[in-house]
Amino acid sequence: MPSRRDSLLLLDTASLYFRAYFGVPDSLKAPDGTPVNAVRGLLDMIARLLEDRRPARLVACWDDDWRPAFRVAAIPSYKEHRLAAGSDDTEEVPATLTPQIPVIVEVLEALGLARLGAPGFEADDVIGTLVAREVARPDRAPGDAGAVEVVTGDRDLFQLVDDAAAVRVLYTIRGIKDLEVVDQARLRDRYGVASGAAYADMAVLRGDPSDGLPGVKGIGEKTAVTMLARYGDLAGILAARDARDPGLTGAQRMRLVEAAHYLEVAPAVVRVAPDAPVAVVDAAVPVTPADPDRLVELAERWGLSSSVARVVRAMTR
């Protein structure tokens, strides 16, 4: 694929390094015996993405806060099941993954690849904010030349899909070698919703046990999609509830009434923030590493020479 002169690739970095950790054998170790499977796997993913997608710009988006207070205040069960035993704020992470995360940070910095987080916000919010900024740019290149592609293994980010704005998700369910390109046609075919915004509304109604979101009791994905097809969006469904619209069954209306508080707060939890305090940086993919000497040192110390070399080759093409 030729380089797209204004395209932007956004990495849901934690999603990718968790996938690398569980997908790459932990027999891959540094010279001192420290496992580096997540680091190696992530670097190989980045190299493959640079080779295949040829973005002009790339940002590794970061979880400065994996369980933001504003989401927990709205829905206390949000990601509660992922807390480490005895902790109120620490995510349970495999013991051999934790020491690899600072190595990832150092290598990305030495390469010169942009890495961005925002205090009090998740990587999803960083991605949502960068997408919103990009779509609002008056000088943005049209079509595929200025496409925004979000690489993630998290379906929550399907809400950002927007064909008119050339925003799509590259879903890693089958791995980096065989990414599923999620656009509005894919959302219609797979989930029965017409847009990313409709996917978010469906997610509010359906809930998501993996994030501790209860959803509306008795309303699953199929029913939620049917309601959205009839009423357009979540606001339309709630207006129909309040108006006792005959298109809702008595049981459906009752469940929507019982979930009134949840439906009031859940959209702000499910929807990514478009205005997180994300720094403005130059995200251009560098043609040479930012700190070559440091990069060589890190590659030798952690046994990353082949993976680092592949990323550098991909950057310089």
C-alpha cells in the first residue's frame, strides 16, 4: 500500500500489548532472563502495521487511568472485576507483564514514535479526542489520503466508525496479519446498526459484562438493535418510553423505566470523550530513530534487536 500523505494510525496500545503477551511465548526473554514477549510482540505488530498500512502519522495511545473516577462515580461496577485483590485502583496484570510496560515506553521514546495519554482518562478517550480533532481539521486531506484508522481488540471503539469522515477500526480479533476492517457496512452486516453512534447506543442498552456495565435487564443485543431501527437512537427510544409509544411492548417499557437511572448515566460511561486533555504533538512517523544510541542500548539489553530493526526498516521506507 502506498503511503497516504495525511493518514493517521491510532494504537490502542494496552489492548495490543496484552494481546502480544498472551499470543507470544513467554520463552522469549532478555539476556538476563526477563520475559520480553509483550515488548517483542508489540514491536512486531507496529512494524507490520507500518509496512502494511503506510500511515503518515502514528500515535500509541495510552491508559493514564484505566478506570477513570468519573466513570466509576456514574457506575461503581465499571471494571470492578479487574481490580487486583485488596486494591481500590490497581488493575490486575500478570506479574511478568508489569515490568515489560516501562520497556515499551522507553523503546517507543527512543524510536521517536508519539505516545499520548491524558490524566484521568483511558486510551479510548485519547483516541476519541484525537479522532474528533482530526475530523475537525479544516485542512484535512479528503478520503483515504486523510483516513484515520484505529487499531484495537476492543469493540467499544466501533462507536468511532464514520464513513463520511473516513474513520474506521482495524480489529485484531484475527491478529495483525489478518485485521478485520470495520466500517459502516461491517457494522450493518455484523451488528445490524447503521453507524458508530448507533453502536454506542446499542452498547448502552445491551451492557457489557467485560466492563462491568449491567445494561438494561431483559434487553439484549437483538432487541436493542430492533428498537434503534424503529426509533433512530437512544434519545428516540427514551422519548417513546415516556410517550408510552405502542411500538414498545409493556415489558420493554417497564424495563426501560426501571433502568431510568442507568440510562441517564451510562451514555457518558460508554461513549469515549471527544475532549480529553491530550497534548498536541508531532505524530509524523520518523524516518530515523529519535535516539539511535539509546535504541541500540535498549535493543541489546532486552534482546530486541531483530524486532527493533524491523520497526526501523518499516519507518524508513
